[in-house]
Amino acid sequence: MSHISHIEIDDRNLPPPTPEIEQERKVAMFDLLEENSFSLPKRDDRIVPPGPYRLALSIRDKRLVFDVTTDAAEKAAEFHLSLSPFKQVVKDYWQICESYYDAVKTMPPSQIETIDMARRGIHNEGARVLAERLDGKAEVDNDTARRLFTLICVLHFGG
């Protein structure tokens, strides 16, 4: 499998992120670039340029856009995903994140751990939805799907 060597998020039309959202974004981008698995399957007898790939994520016309180029700036793929399948899981994820951020400030470790387990479960669900939506378009492993889901959350609920 190939990988993503560079990622760009088009957040021009989003409000400024909160410190928590900015931190989530930085960690997800760092982790994603540190280790990921991303490849493009052959489609319709079209030759797919080999990676590594540069990925630009944006939201256009209420659709999540993956714009994929090679490191040599050759267009590799572009696909648009409906945001509808993500709406509820993204909303749930940010709600549990807010609970987690609040809990860290005031609650005992056992309660924080319980909230964090729920947060990881919702995060896994988001990664599963993303992997399903990418089926036939891009192949990703679970960790890559989780990190990409975090970036989708940042785009979806920018600030």
C-alpha cells in the first residue's frame, strides 16, 4: 500500500477553530503523516499513478472532496462524498469530546476513562463509516480512517 505524504485542509470558509479543535487537527495531521496507509485501486482500465500522494480535503456544495495528486503534482483522483452519512456520528463525536474536555478539568480519573472509552467507540464508528464510503475509491487501514475522520470532523464543525 502507498501512503499520504502531505495533507492540506481547505478551511477558508470556516470560523476560526477553538483551541480544542485546533489541537485535534494538529494531532490528527501529525499522526496521519507519521504513519498511514492510502492507495488508489485501479478503476475502469484507467492507470492509477503510484503514490505517495498529496491529499487536499475540502467541503464543496455540501460534499466532502478528496483531491489526490502525486508528489510530482500529477492528478491521481478526485472523489466527492455525501456528508449525510457523517452528520450524526460527527455530531456525537464532538458532543462526547466536549464532555471529555470538561471532565478532564473536574472529574476523577475513573469517570474520565469511561467518557474516553465512549469517545473512542464513536471515533471507531466514524472511521468505519468513512472506510465504507471510500470503498472502491481509496483503500485505507483503520488507523488512517480514524485520523481522516478526525480531520473530517474539523472540516464539518470548523469552530
